[in-house]
Amino acid sequence: MSSEERIDPWGRPDIKDYRRLYEVFGIRPFSEILEKLKSMGVEPSAFMRRGIIFGHRDMDVVLNAWASGEPVAVVTGFMPSGQFHFGHMLTGLQLVFYQRLGFRVFVCMADAEAYAVRRVSREEAIKSALEEFIPNLLALGLDPQRTEFYFQTGREGPYHELIQLFSAKVTFNEMEAIYGDLSPAKVMSALTQAADILHPMLKEYGGYKYVVVPVGADQDPHIRLSRDIATRMKGEIELTPPAATYHKLIRGLDGGKMSKSRPEATIFLTEPIGEAVRKFKVSLTGGRNTAEEQRRLGGEPDKCPVFDQYLYYLVPDDSELSSIESRCRGGALLCGQCKAMGAEKLAKFLEAHQRSLEAYRDKAQSLVELPKY
Ligand code: SF4
């Protein structure tokens, strides 16, 4: 595999053509799952309908298991550091979707990985998990009774043994072929992630045979490694290759990545609303150089970070979204007007979220085992 076709899950996500992932990595189009969901009487989420979730591996297998009443789980992880933002929210809302279907939810606070590959101190990781990540996930709708939060360094039981076992199932060359340049920290983090993904299948954690992991496309190397390891454990521990769904990452307000290190481009769910609105109003757009040009040529919503915020979160109604898109393309909507409308929607969304967050601010500590050392 050429280095251009390798994905670095710890680097800057830079996927230019999502369709290439079908050809190069064997990810399957999510459109086939949309039909399946409908035939099962499940209303697909807006992320699914709008093509934000674009690919999958074995999602059909998990849905068949769910439909026949087998216990199924959804697993994800966050590197807790700083504030919870719009980039994280996409995965959070997918967890809520699966939980409402009856999936058990496992949420890893990846403090070991954050320390190893991002130099996030243990104190910061714990503080950010308790004050930001867990309360925000609950405020988005996760049911605390049916969600298992854990820290990598605080997980009890055979979880840690899995990491040792997995290290014997893969060679350094194979890992380099998947990940590119490696360091001891990255090797440990990759094997730990495989344990995060696969450990719910052990009887000590519920024995969930079917697990799905909703990830950004940049995290596929972890999915491929976990699937290979699951297959190679045959005869020692029965593990099913995990399923995955793949989503496109939301663009930041400057067209780049949303990240805590790029606060001007990122909307944080707990920041002062006026500050979020200010950033939104100076966002890059897909508009033309002049109003006259825009009326004549129309805007380009597919290049517009403002439209991304509508598409992902701020306009849940499909017909309203399509009206914004066609008025933009047709030149009837100008960016100033459009941003003023979006700023109002953003303020309303954050007000409602921050109000519901109040109920969860002090809950996190009682829901997760804190690391002991
Ligand atoms: S009108 Fe709205 S959606 Fe269209 S380019 Fe301008 S800001 Fe973006």
C-alpha cells in the first residue's frame, strides 16, 4: 500500500475522496444499510439519510443479530482533553441512536492514549472526562443507566490481559503496513484500542458477540487491526470481527479541522453563546466575491462550513435544509442573511443544550470508576 493511501489515525485527517475508501480498503457503501434499516422498520438518522455516514463494515451482520434479539453493543472512545465540541458531538449522537434501538453502550475515556500520543496529563484527562465529555454525552441524550463509561487506566478485569495477548497476534511489519511510522506509544495505543473494541465480547463485560464501532473515516486503521486480531484469536478466545460505520468529519469554521487546538474554527458546547455566535458570523462560506456575483452564479454549499453546521446539526428538518441549499445555489440567499439565520439557530441550540447540561454537571463522578494510580 502506498503511503498516500495509508490513513494516519493520529494525524491530521486529510481524506480527499471518500469513495476511494470503498476501493482501497473494502469499506462498503452505507446506502445498502439504509434500505435494510427501512425494511426493518427503523427510521434512519439524519446522519445516515444525508450521507454523513457513508460507509460500513458488517453492519448488516449486527442488524441481523439485533433483529433476532441477540444482545448487541456499540463501542466508542474519546481522548478526553479540553472541551467537548461539535466534532465530538457526531459520535455522541450516534450512540444515542443505537441506545434507543436497545444496544448496550460502552464509552471509553482514552486517557492512556491521550497521555501516550498527545502528552495529555492524567489530571487533565480525568478533569476533562468528568467535567466535559461525560456530562455533554448525557446531555445529548445518553441514558446513564444503560451506558458504561470507563477510563483505559481504570478498567478492571481481563481487559489489560487482552492487550498482552493481542501483542502476540500481530507483527511489527503488519502494523507498519496499516499505520505507517510507528513509535512504542503508537503500538501500545493501537493494541489498547483493539482491547477497547473487543473486550465487551468477553463474558466479564457482558459477552456481547456483536459490536459496532461508529468512527470517522480516519480511524479505519484501528478497525482493520481489531478485525484481524479477532480472527487470529480463534481457538483461544471467541471474538467476532467488529462491525463499523464510517462518517465524514464536520468542517471547522475556517474549512479545516475542528479541534481544541483551533478554537477559532471550533464550536464548543460549553463556551459562552456570544463567543460561539461571534465565531460563526466570521466563518468562511461557499459564497462568491460580491453580492452581484452570488445572485448571478449562486453559492457553493458543498464548499461552505456554514452549510456543514446546518447539514450536521442546526437544521434537523430535511425540507428546510433542501430549501436553504437550493436558495443558496440559485443565488436567492446571500451569505450575510444566511449567517444571521444560522447564528440564531446556533444560539438556540446551545442555550437548550447548556440548560440540559446543568442536570448532569455533577453526575459523572458517580458513573465512572476513577483510575486508582
Ligand atoms: S448562502 Fe449560506 S450556505 Fe450558501 S454559501 Fe453562503 S453561507 Fe454558505
